Amino acid sequence: MGAILSSLRTIYLGIRVLLADFAEANADFNALLGRISAPIHPSKNPSTSFWQQHPPFPELVDIQSPTLPDRANIVIIGSGISGASIAYTLLTQSDSAEPKDGLKIVLLEARELCSGATGRNGGHIKCASYSDYALFKRRFGRERAKKLLEFERKALPLLVGFAQENGFKAAEAREVETLDVITDAGMWDKTKNMVQELKEDVPEAGDEVELFEADEGCEKFELNREHCYGVVKYPAGALWPYRFVTSLYARLLSEFSSRFFIETGTPVMGIETQDDEMPFVVSTPRGKITASHVMHATDAFVANLVPGTTGKLFPMRGHMTAQIPGTGLSHLDGSRSWSIIGRRGFDYITQRPGDSGELMVGGGVVQSPGKGIDEFGIWRDDQMSGPISAYLEGIMPVIFGRERWGEDKPGTRIKSAWVGCMGFTCDLLPLVGKLEPELTGRVVTSRRNKRVGRFNVPPAEWISAGFNGEGMVLAWLCGVAVGLMALGLDEMDNEGCVGIPPGKVKDWLPDNFICSKRRVDRLDVTELGLLM
């Protein structure tokens, strides 16, 4: 009976939320369904992000081989942080004795290198442990919630440590003090309850979180008291994501030059199977590549090549700006980040280290005409929303207060503005692992397969995507997991190394992330209204 009542309550809540979010109606909801069910390929002329300017490796921006390789053990599609993580794992963890010269890996990118979500995000490595844990616990129970939170909390030391170990100074990877500034009274009450719950259930995470009532918090952290009900402080991280990823690609191309190839300007238009030892045929405008394995790391755009994810994994357009701080703002040298959290929606800010100290300001999604719903299913990153852009351009003096902000420095406050497409799933969890033929529509029939690794993993397609705007926290380890699975090392008790945790994959990867046809079939866009 309890299960039945719970189910009925969920249905009721789902309907209630939908009626609220789509009050004007069926037309808006049907438009959303139409958008998420009609995937398109990435825009040819996207907006340029601040992060992509002045690349440290200009030779990699449009890197191509003179002739497209026609064969590869593994093809990776997508050159963001997930694709980079997969490539790093495959190249460093595979046995170089099998095959003779090691695995040959070709990475395909439709546009410039790292021109998708990773090259367009806010630069945060931020796990909001108190709110994430509360949501996970409500959905999955205490023990699963703890494992999900533990996974998220690995990202900060792992990415910062990886950048430091490899000398990626241009990536500006660092630990910061982050502040969640709560601008709604009801949300502040909920926040205090969530923090208390975290401290009781997961003290190692809860002990890192401090609460400040409005007067104390605004005075201590130089915030505008008028719009603040309280402040939450805890550790987080920040980095220059484009430079982190391209620094890694430069290293891999140097170290594995004979067997790792990056092909930008090479969109994948289709994948077929054939009766061959390398059964996958990957078609591009530059030619075809046959492969034993295909890795899908295109986040929002996966449905273009994996039809079973259509309407289940889709983009949400996110807006970002780079802004010059006012003359009165304290110089923090990149040591702090902020989130501005209201009753619905939030905005996020990091500040770069160095003299220029640009504020990287994003969010504003609920400022759109459709209160954010109209930003879902937008597949183009070459167009911006006027209301969201205007909101982001004016928010900073309001957050800090005009007196603390001071005068704008000479010239325009907005140094750069751009958008990006984030991959969202209907259950707000990534899709990770092997893709079943029922999802791809492709079946491997050949019995003379060219298998990979010393454990002879048979040909397959794989996915690491759907990070729901949390790519810097989730994508790296999801890519590591898929790379180890493709090598047959996921069940091995690995020693671990820089960037790769010790133990078996199942020890640290939440099973909630595993992609299966059953899970994908159950994904329903109406769940988003209930979860967000």
C-alpha cells in the first residue's frame, strides 16, 4: 500500500508541477517535445567564448591529418573533457604489447577543438554537497545518496591535482572558497535544513559547510544586504576548462604521436555496421573510418547518432559572460566563486586570478520569456536570448551593491558573451557505459571481430554524456570509467594513478549512471519539472 500511495503521490506531484510550469499550456509543452525530439548537428558558426580566445596551442585549434585515417581500434566522437578523459585512459592504461604498436585511436570533432560545452562553461568545479545530497537522498535513499555524493566530491582534488602534476599552469586550476548567496526567505530555511541533514548523515562533507545569517555574511563577504537572506560557504574549485583540455591533448599527441590522431572539422554524419573484423563504419564528409569501438562523448548532441536517446538526452542552452569588475570590488586573485540562488534558478560566478580578474558570470535561465522551459531543446549555440543577456549584463552591481561595486572601468563592462549547449537527461543523471544495439539501431553480426585489450573486449559502442550542466564535476570520471570498460579493466582492482582512482570501477562509479535500454526507455521529460 505504501508503494502505491508513493506512486500516486509522484503522479500527482508531476501533474501539479506540469500545470504550474506549463500553465499557459499545451502549446508550450508540445513545442518543448518537438524541440527535444528533433536533434540537429552542432552549429557551423557558434558564438566564440572567452575561454577559446588566445589559445595556448593554436596549432591544435583546427588540427587535421592530411588524409583521414581509414582504420582505428577506437573512434572517439567529441573533444570536450569527457572525450579527453576517455583518450587519456585508453592511451595510458592499455597494454602497449596488444596490438603490436598499441591501440590506434582517432578522435573526431565536428568543429574546432573543444568548441562544445567544455569550452563554453562557467569554469566551476563545484559540488553543492548539501543540496545535492538532499535531492539524492529523497530520490534514492541514504546509502545511494552517499555514494553519489562521494563520486562528485572526487572531482575537485582529482582535477586540480591532475593539472598541477602535469604542469598545466595555463589551466588556472585551483581551489577556491565558494559562497552560495540565498536571495529568498523560504529557500534560506530549506538551505539550513539541508545543511543540518548533511552534517548528520555525511559529517566529512558537512564539516566543510558554514552558514552565515544575512547581516554577518554580507558584511564578511562584501555582499548587498538588500537581496540576501543568508550565505553558505564551502570549498570548491575553478579552472580555465578549454586550456585544461587542450593542454592534455597536446601532451597526448606528443607522447602517443604514432597512434593518437585528432581530426577537427570532421562531423560524424552516420554510423553503420559491416561484416568485418572492425564492424563499425563511421562516415564523415572527409571519408569513412572502420573501427572496433565507437565512443560517444558529444553530450547534448548524442541523439544525432544514437536514436534511442532522442527525447531522453537533449540540450539546454546556457548563457555566459566575461565581465570587468568595478573599481570598488576587492581583488581576490581568483580565490572565490559565487552562486546566487533564489526560489527558482540560480546564477554562477568565478573570478580569474591575475591583474585583469575577469568575472565569469553565467545563468539567468529563468529570465527567458518561457521562464527557462524555452531554453530546453535549443540545439544552436550561435544565438542568444535577449532577456537573459540583458539580465547577466546588469546583475553584478546588484549582487555586490553599487557602492561596493564602484565605478565601471573605462570601456564596456562586458568583455565577452556567448552561449553553449549542455546535455540534459530526464532523470538528471549521466549516461555511462555500453550502448545496447536497441539504442543505437546497429547490430554487430560478424564473428571474426578484432577485439581490444588483453581481455579481448568485443566490439561495441559506448557513451559518456548527459552531465546536466555539471560537466566539470562529473565528466572526467565518467570518461575514465568508459575507457576502463572498453579495455576490460573495469573489474580489475586497479592501483590507480594521476586522474584515475584506485579499485574497481564499480567501487566508485554509481550504478545509477549506467546506461541501459530499460533506464533510457523510462526517461520522461515530465520528470524534469519534478526534479528541478
